[in-house]
Amino acid sequence: MELRLDQLSVDLGGRRVVEQLDLDVTAGEVVGLVGPNGSGKSTALRCVYRALRPSAGVVRLDGEVLDSLSLRETARRTSALTQDGGADVDFTVAELVALGRTPHQRGPVRLSAAERELCERAMAQTDVLHLAGRGVLSLSGGERQRVLLARALVQEPQLLVLDEPTNHLDLRHQVRLLSHLRATGLTILVVLHDLNLAAAACDRLALMSAGRLVAVGTPADVLTAERIAEVYGVEVQLTRHPLTGDPQVLFALDRSQPKEIR
Amino acid sequence: MTTFYRPLAARLPALRDGVLLPSALAAALVVSGLLAIGLGSAVIDPADTARYLWAAVSGGTISADEVSRYQIVWQIRTPRVLLAAVVGAGLAAVGATVQALVRNPLADPYILGISSGASVGAVTVTLFGALAVLGIHAVSVGAFAGAMGATVLVYAAARTRSGITPLRLVLTGVALAFGFQAVMSVLIYFAPGSDATSTVLFWTMGTFGAATWGSVPVAAAVVLVGLVVLRRAAGTLDVLALGDEAAASMGVDATRSRRWLFLLTAVVTGAMAAVSGTIGFVGLVVPHVTRLLVGATHTRVLTTAPLLGAVLAVWVDLLARTAVPPRELPLGVLTALVGVPLFVGLMRRRHAFGGA
């Protein structure tokens, strides 16, 4: 599955939040969308999973314009981990994961034996199988995030769109989740805040600032000290990971400030 | 909304298969109905009740000295008990749906201004003698029209270009309900007789006492169609509970779904209000009790809640007309008296809505 954002612009509340964004994600590629808060990353993503209609420009899946497909058709090919953060009511984990089959069925979800197995596999992959009978409202933030990812996986997408999937996750589960995402072989567009994780997990990075695409390319190309200083306003040192060679961003806190707040 | 349920179903897997509890409730409904038809100021034993009902349905014969008892059973109590069951079921299902639609556990079928709209419609018809051509149905039609008018107004006022958010819907409904109440107060204040006052009392307290074979079938048909359609929309309601963004990513257009479900619940609630007034508490509490019993999945909720609501309404109505004869207690008073302790008890036992 190939994703293309073509001159995408989005106005929200009379303000241009995304400005003429061009971005390609080729089949099987993992592309990370990075940038400061409010730079338009999530907004661009929302256009891909169709929670939002672009004001101008189009999103294409394998060349087809999204607007020409029904929501259900899109949902059979694309699934998303959104920032909605779970459920209003206390579904069990197994019930919530099963809802991922919705776009493949008519009416309320009734699982076949194969689909039941698919759900269990997804829960095992995201390490939530032992929680299957638990109510989702009693889960920790990290557990809930993994449950939602399992739900996105049972949708059997070709393209997976994730909005800060490592939110609330501990180190072990951050690493596990990103390695697992890579192992799925799906086409992936993911918003990440941790630049080091992004550099380790993504084939390419797209750096956004104030609604515009500032740079796109391999992590080593995109993450330079000058660019990070310019976009984030933070002085950083760059080094390479001793094993993988991925760029790693190091920063030092300004310790000259007095510790007491008056 | 953080509805913190630990359903009984988690401990009793038998509740979760979705057959046992509904079957038991359906049986309880039939038995309750027969008992309720038999009980009252004239007590008729269940065997005779069943025989009269059979005679009425099959066109059989009864002896001459049984005619008055037959009349009580067939012309007075049967429509009343049927209406109670139908409205109880409808309120429970609509309540569960509306709570999911507006994502608020405090929502009930009337939250969107429907009850006060119906009252305004009914009072207007009573006072001004409008719709006189419709005869005895004028007030019901007026109430239904008022309910629909209120719904359209609330929806139009709440919507924005980017669709309709649950919170706006609730706030608009609550605000406009105050407006309708004000209109009603003015109408009553300046009304000459006491007709308007008693109409208002009827509509705000609710009763099944006005049930006749003329009105019950229409309301029943609307409610039953509503129940079937809502039950089929259970999957959509499940997805809506995950949030509008997630819903879109799963192929469900939240705005569009909310619009037609909102309209459907309004029509069903309006039809119920037109024949029975507004009966508080059933539509709020029965959905919660149901979720405590069977879990949150709407397929199960929308199967069990209507049955539970129907049984509850039949018994509450029986209590209302037999507790302090010859007077009838207002239904709203009883639903609250029965429902509040039941709900608080269940909530405390099951640690629902947060807390350990």
C-alpha cells in the first residue's frame, strides 16, 4: 500500500494548520512524522484516517483519492491508533479488540473461528492476552495503548497510521512496540515525539514546523543540530548509536537556573 | 464519560452468553403481565385472566355473568399493561442509546428537550382546542408534534459546520428544556380553567392510565420498530463509544450515525410521550443496571435492557394503581422510589463509576 499526501492543506477554526504538505510513503516503508507541538502532525494524520477533510489537496491510497472511497473501504485498508484514548464504557479487552473487525462485517461484530484466532494473535503480539477478560477502564495508560494497537491490527490494514503510539508506554514496551511495528511489514506513518526512538524505528523522517514540511529524508539527513535548534529552539549534540549507527540526539538541561521557584 | 463498571457477567459467564438472562426476563415478563392484568380493585385469578385473553384473541365465548370481568381484563387492563411493557422497553433501549450517543452516563431519553416539548404541545392543544378534527387523539398528536418540534430546534441550535458534538447536544437540550418549561408555565399561568393544569400534571408525572386499544397499537408499532433498528445499530454504538476519531478510522461516520440515531430515538420517545407522558428514571437507570449485569457491549445491552425495562414498568404500574386505592400514584414517584435504592445498591455493590 502506497500513501501519498498531495499538496495537503487544512484550515481549522479559521487558521491554516497544515500548509501544502507533500509526502510519500512507499509500500512497506516506515515513515516518522516529527516536529514540535502544534506543528500539524496529528492534523495531517487525521486526514489520512478520515477524521478530517483537507481544505485543499488530496490523500491518495495506491493512487486512489480518499474521497472516492467509502469510509468503510478506507477502513479495510487503513487502521489508526488515534489519541481518543480508549472507551466511554467498560468493554472487556477482548470485546474492544474484536471491534477492530467492524469494517469487515455488517452490523454488530460476530467473530468467526479464524477471526477469533486473529484477535488472540494480535493480543499476544501487543502483550495484552493475559488482560483479555479485564475491563478496559481498569487498565493503565500503557496497557490501554497496547489494547488499542491490538484493535488496530485486527483490522488487517495494509497501511497503519499511529498518533504517538509510545505515549504512556514504559521503555520495554516502547522498544517492543516499535520493533513489532517494523516486523509487521506494513506501510506505516507514525507521529513520534522522541527523536531517538524515531531515528531508530523509521526508514525516513518528515520534520514539520508551523504546518509546513521542513525536511524529509533518512534520520541522519533530517536530524542535524542546526535544524533541531531552528525548529525546536533547543541546542543539542548529535552522535551515532555505537551499534546501529542511527543518529542520537543528546541535550543538556540548563542547570544555571535556581532550583527554588519563588 | 468514565463509567466504571465491573459487570456481574465477568463473574457469572452464564450471563454473558446472551441467551439465559433474556430468556428468563422474557418469561418473567409474560408472568408479570398475566398477574398485572389479573390484579387491581377487582382481583381476577391468572387462570381466568388467561381464559379471557384467549377468548378475546381467538373469538371464543364466555358466560354472561363473566362479561364485566371480561371487560375489565380486555378493555381496561390489557391495553394498560401492554402499554406499560412497551413504554418500559422503549425507554430502556432509547436511554441506553442516548447515553452512548451523547457520551454521557447522566443522559436519559428526555435529555434533548423532548419531554418539555411534548408538554408544550399537549398544553397548547388543550388550551386552544387546536387539532379538534382529530378528536380524542388531538392531545396525543399535539404532544408528539411538540416533541418533534423540540427535537428539530435542539438539533438545529446544536449543530455546527463540522457536525454535532455530544456535549453541545446535551447542553443545548438542557438549555432549551428550560425554555420550553418557561413557555408552559406562561401558558398555564394565563390559562382560564384547570384543564391545562391537569394536562401538565399528566404529562410531567406520566401514567399508563390513558391506554386504550385505539392508542396502544400505534405506540407499540413505533417502539417495536425502534427496538429492532436500534438493536441492529448496536455495532455502530459500540464503535461510537471509542470516540469520533477512532470511529472514522474504523469506517463509521460518527456525525452521520449520530444524526439518524438521534432522529430515531426522538421519534420513539415522542411516540411514547404522546401516550403515556414522561416517565422518569426508567430510561436513566435500566441501561446502567443492564450494563452492570451483562457488560457494555450494545448487542447484549439492547437485548436485555428492553426486557428489564418492560418488567419493571409493568410492576411499577401495578403498584401505582393498587398501593393506595382508589387513588393512583404518579408513576414518576414510584419509578424513583423503586429505582433509586436499586441503583445505588447495585452501584455500591459492584463498585461502578469509579472507586475500589
